[in-house]
Amino acid sequence: MIGFDHIRVYSNDCSDGTDMLLDKMQTAELIEHVSWPGVAGVSPQLSAYADALQACDTEWLMPLDVDEFLNLATHRTVGEFLATFPDDASGIAICWRIFGSGGQLWRGPQRVTDRFTWAAPVDHYLNRRIKSISRVGAVENINAHVSTPTKGVFVLPTGEPAKLHRESFARPRYEVAQINHYCVKSRAEYEEKRQRGCVNMPPEHPNRISFRPPTFFDEHDRNEERDRSILRHRDALGREMRKIEEALGVWADGTERKVG
């Protein structure tokens, strides 16, 4: 909807039918789906990023987790946003905005962006983590937050040089763009996420499940400020989802769509 040219989705050892829905979306030429099973001794996440960089045939690449949404404040499309940066920009550092549960305990039927509209204050330390859009020809590898440039400079969405702390942290500024990060959702959804383990670790790693401490939910359940900015896309998103459902013959949750 906001202008990405190609969407490549990696699924890692799915057991809930998501992979079958993604296969249908690939058949309909909506996305590219890559099944990425866990391999002993290898981080599924980092190896998928390496594969994505190698396979990428677009000028720019942005790795996002399924709970992260690029939220553009002043541009209609990604293309318009990227066109504002000079040729020597190797990457753009965009800060998270952490969204909390809003007091919800269980998974609900509404879209994530509708369900969670309470977030951390702009200057909260958890918002300082960045995600990057990288110019493919100017980087040699990418990870969950930053890439390693071979030339050029990292910049903020404003175009100013990015002064990163500890390689992947910056002072949050949202006047141009932010990453809405729904990292806990409801209490029940967070527990499901925790049980799946940390995808940054090899599948056999002994700390894969215990990587997130018991305090993680309470620390990231930020609900101090209302942020409904992404809801400007609500109506268009609904129309787009209905088009996809009709094309696939399924509802958005993957179940068969029957008419009449």
C-alpha cells in the first residue's frame, strides 16, 4: 500500500498454517515466500537476512519483523521518501516506537494496528533502537537493526547524519518516519511469542526460550501516550485486505472463504 516494490517473506518452522497462507499469496503473485527451516548451529534470522541481501534485486532493502510497521509521516510512498536522500546515503536509521498491550489480556479479532494505539513516550529509552533501510550496493551485510556499509553514510529520516550509539541506537525523532513496534501485544500473545523462542539463536540453543527475562513484558508494556497516526491507512488497508481475501479465496486468518 505504501509502495514497496517486492515483499519477500521468510517463515521459520511454522506450525499454525501461516506458511500455507503465504504459499497461496505467492501463487497469486502478491509476495515471495521462502520457507526457512531451522538448522543446527545457525541463527534462522541472521541467515535469512544474508539470503535476502544476496537475492535482492532492488536498490534498497528493509528487513522488518512481522510485528514492525514502517509508518511514514510526511511522504505518501516509500519511493517518495527514498527520493529525498542523496546518492551517498548507504542507509537510513529509523527509530522504533514501542506500543503496549493497552491492558488487553487475550488475542482479539481486529487488526494489530487497530487494537494497539497506546505507546511509550517519544523520549523513552526503549524507542532508541533503530531499524534500517539499506542501499544494497553500498553494504556488505545486514542484521536485525543495522547494516555494514562499504561506502557512504548512514542518515536519519530527516537527512541528518545518524550518530548511532552502540551501533544501533539513536535519539527518537518521529517527524518524518517511525517504526511502530508491537512487540508484546496482549499478555497471551506475548506468552506465545516467548514460547516460540528467540529466532536470533540457533534452534538447539539452551537459552532460546529463556532469552527474554520474566520482566520483559512489564518493561515493554508501554501505554503512556496515544499514537493513532498509522490509522490514517485504516480504510485503504481494509479494502486491500478484502481484495487479497477475494484473490485467495480465504479470510485474513487463513480459513477458507465461502460465499452464500
